Amino acid sequence: MKHTLYYLLIVVLAVFSSCKEKTEKAIEKTQTKPNILFISVDDLRPELNAFGASQIISPHIDRLANDAMTFNRAYCNMPVCGASRASILTGIYPTPTRFTDYKTRVDEEAPKVTYLPEYFKQQGYFTSTIGKIFHHPDDGMRSWSETPYRPDYPNDIAQQELWRDYQNKENAWTKTTDLPLGGAGPAWEVGEVTDSAYYDGKTTELALKKLEELTQKDEPFFFGLGYIRPHLPFVAPKKYWDLYDPQTIMLPEHPNLPKDSPAGAWHNFEELRAYANIANDTLPIPKDQVLKLRHGYYACVSYIDAQIGQVVDKLKELGQYENTIIVIWGDHGWSLGEHGLWCKHSCLEKALRTTLIIKPQGSDKVGSSDALVSLIDVYPTLSDMAGLEIPDHLKGKSLAPLFENPNEKINDYLFSRYENGETVKGDRYIYTQYFDADGKFESHMLYDHKNDPEETINIVDASEHAETVARLKAALKKHMTDRS
């Protein structure tokens, strides 16, 4: 009996010691460098309650935003996935010959640059990633302390590309090779499945386990977590579609191109036309499909919102919420029929303006800022907030001062580009120049975001705006000279 009690006491002490050790580790981390949770959401335009919109149901991101800084005027530097991600992860601008399309690889186009997670790794962080951070899963490999991981699928789903992610096998097998980009199945799917059936649900399951591992390490962590939705196709579990009454979903208020806009402002959204149930022509999308696509986009955002909610709750459960800087960012905006356009691939506002939310170390309510910021500012911001030196090669600026004074001016201008278009965004006006294949000026456009926030009229030729055009043209020319 005495021996039994003795061994029982040993077991109790061992369990107590283990719990005490975990608690001490959590306390020790809280007293040192902050962790970084770096959440990328593909194609996430800033149409959330946190940004003053009401169409999309996103309670988890909205709740996180209560403890964060919401950047109301955040812009991408290139409205296409691979190139935008390359820019934020390197801290340098796209040019006509660098970071030009979705196929961009940083290890080929910026091999000598220290990448964002790589820099944190050099500073003593354990860096890990699950899902889509760099566009290619094998790009930027030296950034990570362990092999990057993306969810896998069984062979019975037609060996489809993972990002299409259909759960209905008939959809997965639908391939129409005469469509743009090789063709695909339908542009949407209402899945009679659980969250974890889709790629992003699997990503979340892996992320929850990974957070348990990371919080037990002696080093602070930089964890890159990448979600694919709401990227096309709009596939999500049915319960997220059911959050929305189709009768309440509205057509875009401004379905036509801006008056007097140049030809370069228009594109035929081949990304969407690659799907089997979308007409492969140059005609507008029929109204019934417009409504279905908007419904699908909303459902996908709500699906991702639920995934992010699980991850944030896990951080709280592990006692690391207070000590973790959380970043939620979209790689660019996305058009949902506004101006008759879909997808990104444009120098108009809907494609360029994106989501950026940063929760600092601690959980005091922070608020929002209308300062002009861009994704190229994220790398210096995280370095600054983590107490690290800001690398010399970075082209952006730290947004840390905005956490003390949201009204502080950080940038006079923001710069974006896409194909032959070069854009400068000032406090009130946004100006774009288009060039021909030889680099010669071809056309331009100017919009007044104070009086015309939806960009309905190109006012570039109005005499009263000649001074504004000259000023923005000069700023753009200087940027194009200095950016490389």
C-alpha cells in the first residue's frame, strides 16, 4: 500500500512539474520577444464589418479587429497573387521586369534579398508555415526553420490542383481545355461537407496542432498561415452559403467602366472565364451569375473567417494571444462586377485596395487609421514592432507610429503597377499612366476619391486638374526611377 501511494505521489508530482514547466515557458515568452502570426488570405478585399461594410458576415475577424489597428486605406503594390506576395515578403517594389505575374518566384527574381520570415529566423525566431504564403510552395525555402507544409489530398479527387478543391467529383473531373488557362470546373460549389473537407479547413487543423508545438519552443515564433479562399473557384461548405439570403444580395451599384476611361483600364477577366459555367466571350456576365458569384465570394469569406476564429481562439487557449502580433492581409483587392470587371488585374481601386489588420503585442483596443499605407510597409512594420533593426534594403516605412497616433502621415504617395499601367495614389487623387510595349506614354486616368470614391468619371483631361496631374505625374516618374 505504501509503495502504491509512493508511486502515485511520483506521478502527481511529474504531472504538476510538467504543467508548471509549460506555464513558466509561456510566462517567459510573454516577457521577451513577441510572436508573429502572419495570416494571408487570397483575394480578400476590405469588405468586412471592421471596414464599415455590412454585406459579409465575419464575426471572428471583426472581434480580432477590436484589439487591432484596421488600415482603411491599404493598397497592394501589384494586383496579382505571386507578384504581390513577392513584394510584401521581400520589401521591394515590382518593376516591369521583376515581380510581373502570378508565376513570380522570389528565389529567381530576388535571390540576394533577405525575405521577411528569413529575417526573423536570423534574429532568433523559429519560423514555420502552413498553407499559401509564398505563391509557390517551394519558393523562399531558406525562410523557414522547418519544411513548409501544405495539406495533401487522396488520389481519388482526380489529381486536381489543390487550390480548385472541388469536393463534388463531377466538378473535379470537369476539364475544358479550350478555355483560358487550361479550363476548370464550375466557378462555384455548394459543398455538403464539413469545414475540414476543403483545403482551408485542413490547413486550420494543421495550424492548431502546429501552434501547440510552437508555443513549447524556447524561441519566439514567426508562423505564416496562408488561406486560399476566397480565391476562385468559390467553393465552401453549404452552411456558409446558407448564412446569406440570396434575395438580399445586390448587383454592383456601378456596373460600367468609368466614363472616359482609357482602353487599358478594361480587361476580359480570363481568370473567371476559365471556368466551365462562365461564357468564354467578351460579353458581360449575366445578372443571375453575377448574384451567384457575389454570393459565393461572401460565403468563402465567412468560411475563412471561421477558420481564423479557431486559430485565434487556440492562441488564447495557449496563453499566447497577448504576446503575439497578428497580421491579417489580403494580397490584393478583387472586383465583383464593379465597372463590369471581375478578379484583380487592374489599376482601379477595387483591385488595388486590400485588407490589412495588425494586432500589436498586448490586447488593448487600438482602432483604425485612414493613413495611406501599402503592403510594402508590412516588412518594416513587423521588424519595428518586434524591436528589430529595419533592414536597409526595404522600400516601405514602418507603420508602428500609427499605433500611437492613427492620424500621423506615413506616406505622401503609394505606388502600384500592373502590366503596362503605373499608378500613384495620393491623399485625394489616384492617377495611372499606361505605356505601350516600347515604354512610350499611351494614355492616363485620374479619379477624385473625395468626390468620386467609386471611380465613375475619368477627370484627367479637365483643365482644373492640370496641376494635380502634373504633381502626380512627377511623383510617379521619380518612383519609377528610384524603385529598383
